[in-house]
Amino acid sequence: MLISAGYRELNAEMHRQKPQYGASGAKSAAQVLQIAGRFDCHSVLDYGCGKGTLKDAIGLTLHVREYDPAIVGKDATPVSADMVFCGDVLEHIEPESIDAVLDDIQRCTGKIAVLLVSTVPSAKHLPDGRNAHILVHPPAWWVPFLMKRWDMTKFDAGKNGFLFIGVSN
């Protein structure tokens, strides 16, 4: 299961109530374009796209598909793309679903997966009072999960998170 019905509704409510929830994709547009050029990617799946600001920022430069289970119209089963971009999403995944979500991202990865993961609590809280980042762990916890699915080509850790770029293995 990728997401429980109750958690899907909590996230849908966050998207409805908070304009900035799920709106950070545009910040990664230049980086996505650079990586796409390096790996000869022509299509991108924005996995957990939220408000769709990455697609808006990239425009017609790349074919961008969007998937977000908490947004009607973006909740259909995603199809593969050369690049899967998953930015500020994995720390929002229910712990019991992380393997299923990573398997789904791997299924959708044509050439590379670009994952940006926060390792600190969020400033936002879910309607039920929990921190919006419900899966906060250090990079050392994440790496084995990722290396089971992708061969790492880049790993860049900062004080609040990390960037992982991997090719399907």
C-alpha cells in the first residue's frame, strides 16, 4: 500500500488549507534541468508533485508528468519517465509504506531517480497534530533502502537533508 485512506485525506486537507504545502518543486527546477541534460533525460515524473510548481517552472523544456495521491487529477497510477524526481516527499511517507513507495519509484525510473530528502522536522503540522515530516531519519538510515533499488551516482548531505541520484540496478 502506497498510502492509507486516512493519511491521504490528511494530506489532501493540508493541500487545501495551506497554499505553501507541496509548493517547493520550483526551487529544484534548475537542478532538475541540469541533471536531465547530464543523463539525456527527456521526460520527468514529479513523484509527490504537490501543487505542481516544478512543472510550471520547467515549462516545455522537458515533458513533466505529475503524481500525487492526495490531489484529485494527479492521483492516477504513475507511469515511468527517464527521470523520477521526488523532492521533499519521502519524509512524509507512512513508515509502513516506505518500501512500497520506494519500489513504486523504482518501477517508474527509466534512467535515474533524483531524491531530495529532509532529515529534520517540518515547520508544518498535520491536522491531527503530528509533524508533517513523519519519517525523519539521518542519511545513514535512508541509504540502505535506496541502495537496494539504485546504484548511487551522487550523494550530497547537508545539515537539513540530502540529495541522492541513482540509476536503477
